[in-house]
Amino acid sequence: MKLKHKDNVKAEVDMTPMIDCVFLLLVFFMVSTTFNRQEADISFALPGTADQAESVDIPDEQIIQITENGNVFLNDLEYDAPADADMPELVKTLILFRQTAEANRVPAMITIAPEDNVKQQRVVDVLNACTAAKIANVTFAVGSGDEEI
Amino acid sequence: MKLKKPDEPEANVDMTPMIDCVFQLLIFFMVCATMSKVDLTPEVTLPIAPRAAIPENPSGRGVINIVPLGTPAAGGATSEDQPFLVYGQLTDEPGLVKVISERLKTEPNLRIYMRVDHNAEFKVVKRAIRACANAGVFDIIFGAFQSESAGGGT
């Protein structure tokens, strides 16, 4: 006698619950993710880390003063208007200063001395000008007088 | 005569590409959510510095937030006495020295990332810089945006 083959039962996995879960997770992460603006670095170093056993080149140092109104002075000369964020005159002078220091084989160093009420934006404008002039040794005068820390 | 009906072809939709896309999106948002765990206080509006550089490796940093005075925070609002925000907690200069010193024990190459509001006054920033120096950290970074309308990133 010829037996009739039974139809093979298809082994199917029901994907619906998994897809439901994945959609829920997706919606959760989409809602909870907040996109922040990309932040960038503008760095400086405080003095006082040199090892005393090593010989240290005495840097060619210039002090930039920033007044409460945003006026910027280098060697008692005022550079750029307080509203000028790009500070082209200061950048030009700082590039010359760096080139002179390099010619003398000494590191160029800038100390920024802002007054107490100067806004952070103006301080960052000056740091930005130092970066534009490719001066890496930048520090701050933050003592009670004008002494550096 | 009885005619045999031909089998109707099943109208199956292939779900595979959709599931692939959904998984890709899921992984993207999961990674984004993990990356934004850094202490970024939203009240701080950073200054603009077109020459600022996007960091390649932002690890090994301690974050100090300096918001405008009077900004609400956990346990009060920022004031002249407690102007610094570290992980949402108000702190003063000695507190800042303590926090940095403790972190320095586990991370000797610690750098301090100062997120200072563009309208904050330098006298407050000066105190934070002094606290860093007292704690023994000399490598300090100011946070800035590269442009007014810089978008993207997480």
C-alpha cells in the first residue's frame, strides 16, 4: 500500500513581537537623544611646570591687557575696536612678534591680563588671535596684583 | 466537468530591508545617547572662536561649568560664593580644589575643560584658574563654538 506523505510543516519564526520591541526602542532613543552643538578647544597652559634640573630658555614675553570695555592693549598700544572679534591688527602684530622670537631662537610667549569685569567672549577673542598667529605659549595673569600664578 | 482553481500566489512583503534600516537607526541613537553623558550644562552659551580646534580625543578631562550668576542649580543658584558647577553641584574655590585633587589621584594626566559662558566675568574664571593651579593642574582648555550657527555633533 502506498502511504500518502504528510505535508511538511513550515518552521516559521514570528518576527512581529521583535519588530515591535525594536520600534519601541528606536522611538525611545530618538526622543531621548538631544543634539548638542559641537564644542571646540582653545587651550592655554599655566606656568610653573618646568623641571628645575633642565635648562630653560627664557621666553620672549609680551603682555596683552584687556580693559573692562573690551579695549586690547599690547605694549600700551591699543589694537582693534572693542567690537572687532577677528582682531586683524593684533594678529598681524603677534605674527611679527612670533617671527622675531623664532629668529632669535627663543620661545614666543603671551601673557593675557584681563581686568576683573572683562567678559569671557573678549578673552576668547584674544586667545583666538594668539592661535591665528600660531603662538602656543599663552598664559594668564590672575594674581592679586598682576603677578602670574 | 469540475475545473481546478490555480493556486493564488501569496502576496508577501519582504521585511528584511526595513528591519535592517531600523536596526541601523537603533544602533545610531544608542551610540548618540551614550556619547552625551559628558557634563554639559545646557545653561552655558560658549563664546565664539573660529580658530578653536575640534578635539580628536576628548577623554581624560574634568569639566568645570561657569554659568552666569543666579542660574538655578541643585541646592540653590550660582552666586559669588558658589559660582562653579561640577556635575550639577554648586561649589566654591576650596571645593573645586578638593574635587580636582581627588580626580588627579586617579588620572595623573588630567586636563581641565572649562565651559565658561560668553557673558561670564573674568574675575570668576580667574578663581577657577587659581583653583586648578592650587590643585596641581596646569593644562586648561576653554570651550568655544567655531561659529554662531555650528550645528550637528552630539
